[in-house]
Amino acid sequence: MSGVTTFSTTAPAAAFTALYDAAYADLVRFAQRRVDPTHAEDVVAETFLVAWRRLDDLPAGLGDARAWLFGIARGVILNTHRSARRQRALAVRLADPPAVTGAADDLLAQQIDLARAWKRLPGSHQEALALAVLDGLSAPQAAAVLGITPVAFRLRLSRARRALRRALDHPPRFERTQP
């Protein structure tokens, strides 16, 4: 696409709509090459959300505006990858029980139970618990990280704690197979 088309700064909604129409399909293909194809539209949606919030920074030419969007999409993808790495690292830290012997057998058993229960929690519950317990953030701080209100975070944390308690109280049952 050429940079001949320009966007009006006096009609931001119209400029955004024109940019969306001009770049959506290209952004989806861009994202599909870099993330799991099932997540590409989520990346594009987040990209356009950021673009809407930063509409004052929108370059005037269509070509420049498309490049600007691709840069935003790249940032969204990098953030997604970093978040996934943090989640995997946290799961690994919780899953690896420390080497202990003797009287600490109960502690080891509890840590193994916790690691198994953690794996059964949804990502949103893991994230809320990690922010509050492992990262030591207050509800307002954790809410700011997640972009939600402190009340919403407290509710999410409460649900996460309840889910963890249920997972710890009810370990999965294994069926015996008949010989």
C-alpha cells in the first residue's frame, strides 16, 4: 500500500476505522506467522486497542500508519511471549520440590501436593496467587498490573484461593486397572 492516503486528525473515529479496514487482514497474517494461529486475532485485537489509546500518535500517511501498527503488534507479541515464559518458569519453580531428607518428608509431600494442585488451576488463578503471594504485591498494586480495579482483583484472588484449597483437599483419584 502506498503512503498517499492520509488520516484526518479532526475525525479520529473515521481515521481509526479507515486504518482498521486497511490493515486488519495484513496484521492477522503478520501475527499468524509469529504466534499460534489460534491466538493471532487476540494479538490483533490488543494491537488495535493500543492503537486506539494512542490515536494521537497515528502517523498521517497510510504506509507509515501500517508500519506503526506492525510495531505495536510486535510489542504485543513480545509481551505475550514474555508472559508465557514467566508462567512456565513459575510452574517449574512450583513443580520442583527441594531435596530434603528425614523429618522434612511432610514438607516435601506438601510441596508435591501444592505443585500438583497448582497445575490444575486456570492461568488467571495462578496469576492472581503469584502476584499476591510470590511477588508480594498489594491488591491495588496487583490490580494495576492486571489493569483491573482493586475490588475485582480481591474477588479474583479470593476465587483463586478457594480453587487452590479445593484442589489441595481433593487430589485426583486414579482408577485401578484390572489385570
